[in-house]
Amino acid sequence: MSIDWQAFQLTIELAVVVSAILLVAGLPLAYWIAFSRWRWKFLVEALVALPIVLPPTVLGFYVLVALGSQSPLGRWWQSLTGHTLAFTFTGLVIGSILYSLPFAVQPFAASFSSVDRKLLAASATLGASPLRTFFRVILPLSTPGLVTGIALAFAHTMGEFGVVLMVGGNIPGVTRTVSISVYDQVQASNYRSANAMAVLLLIFSFTVLTVVYALNRQTLHQKSWPLSPLK
């Protein structure tokens, strides 16, 4: 029985990079979804949610085509680096960002939407700019949603299979993640090793979710504390 620690390290690196990028890119997108009054906003919301219902292999196929040597992006990247984006860690990051996008953006947007508009109006009345209001009012009140979104994106990236296989293939140390390694062990009838890695991933995912729920509960308790009567 053996555990592919290299695959675990690569998977954690991938999840960290994807989560960080989704935090930076997902916040403005979620803000726009939460506060935009554009008539056709629902089209953007549907596009963001599409990876939830789209089969991972379908999404992975189109990402693979978009990153391939025949696409404009693929040709530009190849002229710049000498190789295509497909079957590289960078390509894996791009595919994972698209696949985990709704798991970060939707909790962000829902949390932003729940902020009391009266507080935003009061902030504007006091002369605060929209950017200052965002960082001083909206973000602090949206902490549970932000924590949930990042944790879901991280955990979802840790366990993805179809997109990883289509876009990254199975290159040890480059694109082989835990899910791919488990699949390989099952294909080789090495069930003890597959079980060991699966259990480790299960424990890790459970730990992440437990921490998220604990942090959110603590945050909600702290927010409600000032409203409690003084003793």
C-alpha cells in the first residue's frame, strides 16, 4: 500500500492557486451580480452557474480546444513559451478556475445581496465612496459568504476529475492530481492504495468543511453579540 504524496502536493497547490485567483476575480463579478440593475443580468448569472450542470468532460473538452495549438490563445501562448497550454499546470489552473467559478461567485453574490441597503445608503450619505463602502461595510458583513465561497472552491478543486483529465491528462508531477491517482490505482486493481488515498482525501475535505462551519458560526455569534443586552 502506498500513497501518492506527489499527487497530493500538486492537488493542494492547484487548489490554493485557484482559490486565490477566484477570490480576486470573483469579488468584482459577485459585486456586479449582486448590485447591477442590468435587465439581462440573468444571462451572466446563468453563464456563471453553467459549470454546475454541465458535465465535466464537456467543459473539459471545450477548455482543451480553447487552449490547444489551433486556438488563438494556444498559438499566442506557444509563440511566447514554446509549448501549448494544454497538458500543463497552467492549463490545469485555467480549467479549474472555470469549473469552480460558481462555487465561489454564488456564495459571494448571495452574501453581498444580504447586506442591508440602509447601511449602504447611510455610508453614501456620510460621504464614503463606493470603494470605501465596499471595504468598510460590505466585506465585513459578508465574511461568512466569503469564507464559504473560498472553502467550496478549494474543496471542489481538490476533488475534480473530469476537467483535470481532459485538460491536464495524467502527467506525474505536472498534472496528476489525487483523483487521477485514485483512478489509476483502481484501474490497476490496487484497491488498498486507492482506499488509502480516498480516505485521506475524505478526511481532508471533511476537515475543511468543519473549519468553515466553525468559522461561520463564530462570525455570526460575534455579529449578534453587540445586539445582546448589556448585563
